[in-house]
Amino acid sequence: MCLHLCALAACAAALQLAAAQAPLAPAAPQPRFVVVLDAAHGGDDPGGRLSNGQAEKTITLALSVRLRSLLAARGIQVVTTRESDAAVDLNRRAELANHANAAACLSLHATESGSGVHLFASALAPAQPARFAAWKTAQAAWVTRSLALAGVLNSALLHAGFNVTLGRAALPALDSLACPAVAVEIAPEIASGRDSGHAPSASLDDPGYQARVAGALAAALLEWRTDAWRMEAARP
Ligand SMILES: [Zn+2]
């Protein structure tokens, strides 16, 4: 630990020296890119009861924490709706997300049914952005971008070898969000193949499984950031 810290301090000193010697050049401003992670449920709302007696709220928080640290390590600014086993109502979650002016918002859920990862975009019909969008249907102006985000998440998860189910659903948690938003529901991993039966090969509380899902979601969000920056650069 000490060695590590000392190495960091030496590195920081070297960087400062380099900065002092470098000619002053204006740094290109990086476009803002914020991701909101919404660990669904919490506090007195346990969500679904999972097979080993764990509550859904515990898995969603674990996934949020993993994904947050992966994104932060890649320089992505993350806003979370909760960091502990706290009750946060849906309006408060939407307020947090909308205030963050997020480039992507993932609402995280967990279920024992199905397998792999289920992605849901809002079922609202796409609408033109309005100056004062109705709170309960704010997502309508973003549905097209949300479907594009779901597509990027889908590709990254498939690439990482997961079963993915894509769908649209009437989800109040998504419908008030004024940003590209997708509900990500993690289910146990069930290996395909005739001999595998239906026993999960990875359960929801398996740390390795959670880490693999978080890794694929982080890869998708990095891709989404590259796309966002490209769009920003192409703007006249
Ligand atoms: Zn849920």
C-alpha cells in the first residue's frame, strides 16, 4: 500500500514538473458525458425475492457499484440514485437523472425468470421534444435515442456471450426520464445446449457473473460516448 502511494506521489510530482515545463496550449474542451445509474428498489421496497433469499434491491445495488467503478476508472462521470439500502421514490430518481442532463441512464433490475440480460426501452410512442414536456411522458421525446442505446447495449452483451432479450415496456421509472434511458434486468445465466438442462450456470449473486455483466455494460457505454462525441464533432 505504502509503495503504491509513494509511486503515485512520485508520478504526480513528475507530472507537475512536466506541466510546469510544457508550453501553455489551450486544451480542447471534452464534451460533457454523464451516466446515471439507477439501482432500482431499496429500503422498504425489496423488489423481487430471489432464489437464495436475497432481495432484488441487493443485487441492483451491487451491480450499480461495480458499474460505477468501471466507468469512473475510464473517466466517465457517474451519478447514482442511491449508494446504500435507501428508499428513493420514482419521482426523486427521475429528478436526479433529469438534473444530471445525462447522456445515458440505466435503470438496474434483477429477476430469477428468464436468462441472461433483458433490456427494455419505454413503450411510449416517439414525440417531438416540447419546451415543457409532461413529467409522466418526458421520455417520449427520447424514445428514439433510448432504442439506439438499447441497440448498443445489446451488441456489447451479445459480443460478451450473454443471452439478451430486447423489449419495450410501460415503465414509470423510465417514462419520466428526459435522456436516453434503458431498463437493464439481469437474470441468472443459463448455458444453452442440450445437456445443460435448466440449472443456472451463474446465479445472480455470483460476483464473477456480476462483474462480467458490468464489464459488458461499461464497454457499451464507452461505445455510446464515442458515438456522442462523434455526433458533437459533426455538429455545424
Ligand atoms: Zn425490479
